[in-house]
Amino acid sequence: MKLPSVSLGTAVAAATVGIAFAVVVIGSISVSMSNQDRVIMGVQSNGTTLAGMTKKEVHTFFEKTAQSKLNHKAAILTYQNRSWEIQAKDINLQANIDDATEAAYQVGRSSSLPVNLLIQLKCAMFGTKIDLTGRYDENLLEQKLQQVQKEIHSDPVNASAQLLANGSIKKTAAVIGLTLDIDPVKASLDPQLKALALTIRTPLSPAEEPPFVTDDDLASIDGVLGSYTTRFSPGDRGDNIGLAASQLQGALVRSQSTLSFNSIVGHRTRSAGYKNAGVIVNGEPAIDVGGGVCQVSSTLYNAILLAGMKPTERSNHALPSSYVPRGRDATVADDLLDLVFQNPLPHPVYLRVANTGSSLTIYVLGTRADLAGKTITLVTGGSYAHPSLYRVWKENGQIVDREFMHTDSYS
């Protein structure tokens, strides 16, 4: 019988495959035998080979590596010229030595024999890296970051203008507030701490919070546009006047914006510090919490009229007030009656309050050029029960406008 012929090329290919297979098998057996009870060839950590080490020797290696890493500061946080250090002990940062040791030793041992042989051969040819990782107490890190957050935090401070005795104005610059969100900081530190990539240097970026009154708001303010003074007796009523007036201190009204007395001063309640004093209710004298606050709103009303402001909401009392001329009072009541005015001038105006304990003066500071050299006086006409108020504008001593404001009716 005649056997089929086999080409020379096919025979050579078959022989090559057979030899390669034999090399793989023999190599794997050789590698496996040489790695018995020791870390296999090709395993390394941080540039150091672990091949041939016993498990105990690998453990000792990682202990020394951990000690070297943990001797460094865990993190340094910086903001401008300030810095905060976090030590490893501060957050109970530790190395996972046992895990790294076990991982190194188990390479090429954790599967079936054929698979292990292949893994060992591949490791011998290409190598395998074992990383030493870490763990830490997240609550301790949170506490450290909260402390940093507290030290960085600052509330914004409004720019201010102070009227001096000689009539000049002293300005104090605004301060921008700072707020640090620690969640992104934690998210950034976490993988680096777990990788023991010490020391971690992290620049902080707190958010800036601008104040309501900026330096630019006060830049053009150069004088008093209008002011008014009323007098009172010390006591509970005087205390209410002082408390309400203090809320107006430093109030800014930008061009075309409005100011609401009730919004600025707030509710007149005992919890806010107000006391019982004389008020007018339904046209009759009475005692109620917050008595005297209407003197503050009336003082403000006269001051803003003399400063060229535009009243948009105002009510008179049922009876004339003793502290201002008839027709020039402005009553207020929580959630019911308000005094509101608009600033029609090109630049902001700024309120200053002076309280001597027996007299209250409210100044409206602004840019004198906005009044274009005009002066303002208030004139009352009509009857005692029905007075009419006019705002008279003068320029170079001559009347240029006589502006009707309102006619009141008193009981």
C-alpha cells in the first residue's frame, strides 16, 4: 500500500511547533520548580525585585518600605502664604503590608496547575508589579480639613464711609470673604493617600464672596447731600429708637435702586430686643412693643427728601407727631405700612446714623455733583389738619423748582 506524501515545509512547521511546545512545557516546569515556596521570578515592587524571597522576607521588605513612606508628612495644604500639615498619625494612615505580601506570594499560585505554569512563565518573561497601598481614618481626615476650613473662612466686610467732625469723609476698604469647600479636597487626597504617594502637596482654592458694599460703590461719595435731626428722651422708647436706627447704619442705595425701611430694620419684636413704649393705634395713644420706631422712619424721611431722593411709599400718622413738623412724618408698621424711597441720582447714596442718646441724626452721603449745585428746602402749606408739603429746589439762591410732595389728613 502506498502512503500519502507529506511536503517538506509541512514537516518543518510541525517540528517547530513541537519544539516550541516542548520549550514552553519544560520552561514552565523549570520556572515552577525554581519558584517553589518563594516569590516567583519577575515579581517586583517599586523597582525592587521580590523574586526568590520567602513570604517572611517579602513581609520584612514591605515593612521597611512602609516605614520609609510613612516617615514623610502625609499632606501639606497651602493657600497664599499659609500652610497646614497633616501627619500620617493625624489620620491613622497605615500601609497594607499583609495585603501586599500575600499579593506578591500568590502570583502564579492562585489557580490550577496549568494556568499557574503559564502565569509563572509570563511573569518571568514580562514581569509583574506589586503596589504597597494604604488606608486611613476618613473621619479624622474630615476633622483636620474642617479645622483648615474654619481657619480659612472669613465673612465679607462691606466698604464703609465715616463722616468726620470736620465734614470730611473717611473710607474703609471692603474685605472679600472666603469659603472653602472641603469635599473636592478630600476627593483629591483620597487616591493619593491610599497609594501612599507622600508627601501630597495640595494648593487650596477657597471661593471668594464679595461684600454687598464695594470700594467702587463709595468711590465717588464726597459729601452730605441731606441730613435731619430729631430729639427724644432716654428710656425704653429711646432704646427702641437706637436699636432701629442702628439697622440703617451703612445702608447703601445704588442709582435707581430702592430702600425699604421695614426690610432693613426688620420686625419690631421682643425677641429682636424691642421694648414696650408709646405708639398711636387707630388714632389713639397706646403702649406697644417697638414704640418710637416711627421717629426713626420720620427722621429718615426728612433726610432723604433733603437729599433729593424720591419717596415711593409713605404714610402719615393719624395724629401729628411732636418730633417733626406736621406733614413730614412717616409711620411704619410690621407687614402693613412701610417707608420706601428710590435713588434717582447717577451715583449711590450711603446712610450714616448718629445717636447721642437724646438726639438722632441721619445723614445721606453721596456725590455732591449729582445735585448740580442745587439746594433743597421743605415748605409746608395748607391747614393744620390738612397740610401740604413742597420740596423747593434752589440754584444760586433762586427757586428753580417747587415740587409738590403730598397733602396729609390728620384726625
